[in-house]
Amino acid sequence: MESGAWLIAFLFLGIMVALIVFSLKRIVELDLRLASGDLGLLNSGSYRVTEVIRAPLGSRVDATPNMMLTTGVQMVPVILPDGRVGLMPLSAFIQQQRH
């Protein structure tokens, strides 16, 4: 009975090692394909692409709501207190600078 338990333990250990090796192999393959700029990834059935972004290393994407801008209103970029950049109408910006 004890040898059967060892056999099952080694079988499960082998399955776990095989899963880890398979996962690492897929991760390395994906990294290599990304590094080479493989455009086939965009149409691949193996990977789900939700968004494609070209940005410098370390950039981040923040979800922002879409805004309807009225025509004829000039907007200026303003750094908010929390460090984000927002758009403010030029007339409001000028009034804020006067106070």
C-alpha cells in the first residue's frame, strides 16, 4: 500500500512540474514574440488582445470618461493637485489666474 501512495505522489509531482514547465515555456514564447514585434499576435486565436497601445516604457493608461467639447471653446491643459493633467476652458483659466 505504501508503494502505491508513493507512486501517486510522484505522479502528481510529475504533473505539477509538467504544468509549470509548459506555463513557463508559453510565457517565454510570448515575451519573445512581443519583443520581436510579431503582428501575428493581433490575430492569434491563442491570445486575447483587448487594447493595443504604443507608449514609452513605464507609461500607464488611465481610463477617462469621454467628454463632449463645445466648438469654439479653447481648452488649455492644467495640472491638477493630484498630479493628473486635465483640460480647462481658457476663460476659466484666466479668471483663476486673476484671483
